[in-house]
Amino acid sequence: MNGYLHPHWDGHMVEGWPAFPFFGWSTMLLWLLVFLVIGILVYRDANRRGMNGLLWFILVILPMVGFIFLILYLVLREPGGGQPVPAGDTAMDVLRERYARGEIDEEEFRKRREELERRD
């Protein structure tokens, strides 16, 4: 029988098409690596912007639909470079606020400020 009518695997032909060395496991691993790198970049960016980084990472690395979710992420993400998460008010900040609101007088403010400075 003719090889074109009944293609078979002989090491060089697959289903009647010539086999190329870059259509194999190495290409699949390369694409997996590309998806992982893009996923890590999206994860970091989403966390920096206060979004759920793990969810976006998983959605971006899904085979076949990862590019759709990547485009969706780029459209939906918060504008700007993201704001750094504030570390919270320090004890000195709270003391200054209480003094500014009039909750404590100047003498109490100085006493507590000196105590805080000694601890640092």
C-alpha cells in the first residue's frame, strides 16, 4: 500500500507529515517555561497592586486560555504602579496625633516622647 494513503510512524513521518525536531517535548517544555515566567510576573504585579496574585497566576498559566486571562488581567488591573503597603502608625505618630487633637497636654507629650526615644 501507498504510504500517503496509510501514513505510519517510521521515525521520520507522522500521519503523512514530515517530522520536525522542534515539534516535540522540547517545544512543549519551552512553552511551559514561558507561561510560568509570565505567570510569576503577573503574580508579583497583582500582589503589588493589592489584587489576588495567586488567582491571576493560576489563570494565566492555564493551557489554551492563559493568553485570554493575561489580556483580561492587563485590562482589569488597577492603574498606576501600585501603592506600597503602609507599615502602620508608629507609636510616635499616634502620640503626635493625640497631642494635635488635644487629648494630652504639652507636658504629657514631652514626657511620653522622651520615653519613646529612649526605647529606640
